[in-house]
Amino acid sequence: MSDSAVNLAEKLALIDEHWSPRVIAEMNDIQFKLARLAGEFVWHQHDDTDETFLVLEGQLRIEFRDHVIELEAGEMTVVPRGTPHRPVAEAEACVMIIEPRGVVNTGEAGGELTAENDRWI
Amino acid sequence: MSDSAVNLAEKLALIDEHWSPRVIAEMNDIQFKLARLAGEFVWHQHDDTDETFLVLEGQLRIEFRDHVIELEAGEMTVVPRGTPHRPVAEAEACVMIIEPRGVVNTGEAGGELTAENDRWI
């Protein structure tokens, strides 16, 4: 894949599930994932890594224990490691998630929204 | 900065130089940089890391010794470590560069287009 252009819109069109990140590229041990989000995710945290959200379409709210970050398309934020957070998308949001290979989407919380890793599109 | 939304368009508006990447976010040891590119860069390589280019506005061509990758807005690619490459923008392109902290933009080549690192906006 490193020898070609990766088109984000074309990759997004291949995703038909919510909360199911798909890998589109890797840089060293970092994965670039696309996901369609809708509704409320679970509260969770990642103790060993920061996690980056870049909104491509729609709006994403990331709730923290003591504040909220509202992200529009074209906006990003980095959730610091060890920080409880909950992504919420009132309507569908398309996002790029950037984080090290192997990170589980629900962190330590687990549950039915836990997605399989390393699903490339 | 991790406690707020980073708006890419607002950050790009702060940049008035070409080939001068500015840091907008960090995730672990990875930096997210924005840059305005115009014209031909120097041939160079990064022996210790892959390097990610995501085009936000315009078009970017990345030349390799034996092929070329053409990137439109909304497209990305990862240049593998140790691979000689040359970014070329016929007209101005706005890009996000994602790579580990400390990577020098001209790699081993150096020269007058070498940019200062860790310039945050």
C-alpha cells in the first residue's frame, strides 16, 4: 500500500458498520484507521498510548470526566494516555483514528462494541 | 493543546512560508505537522522512519527513483524508511506530515531547504 495513493473517501465508502475501525495505512508501528461512528461509545481509556481523532465528515463529541471537546470536520484532537473518555456522535461521523498497532478500541472496558483489530481495507 | 480541537484550516492560515512545517499536535513521540509546499523539494531519505503525507489542499507529486505517486486532496501515502524521494508541488499544496519528533525535513541531504524543527503553531 505504501506505493500508491490512499483515497480516504474511497476507503470510507467500503465501510458499512459503525464502531468498526479499518486500517488503511501503517507508518512504523502506527496505524491509520477509518471508522464510521454513530451514537454513544463506551467510557474507556488507553493506559499505554495517546490516541488521535481527526474528523473527516460530520461532528464528533469526545466527553471527558470534567470537560467536552466538540470536533467538526477538519478538526482533530489527541486524547492523552490514561484519560477516561467517551466518543459520541449524535449523527454519523466519519473519522480517522491514529494510534499504535494493537490498541483495542474499547481499551480496558471491553464489551460488545469491542472491534477486531487489523482489518485492512 | 490536547484539551481542545485543533482546526486544520485555522492553523494553515497561520503559515506564510513554503517548505516550513509547523507542529500542531503530538501523539506519543509522533508529531503532526502542517506545511505549504510549492515547487520542487530536494531528493532525500529518512533511514530510521517511515513518513506520512496527507494532502489537505492542492496536489502533491512524490517522486521515487522508479515511480511516482500523485496525491490529490483527501489522499495520503506512507513513504517507507530508507527510500529516496522528492516531493514536488506544481502549484501550492497544503499537507499534513506525520512522523516521529526530531525528523529533519531534508533527511540526510541537508541544504538550504532544511527547516527548523519543533515550531508549533
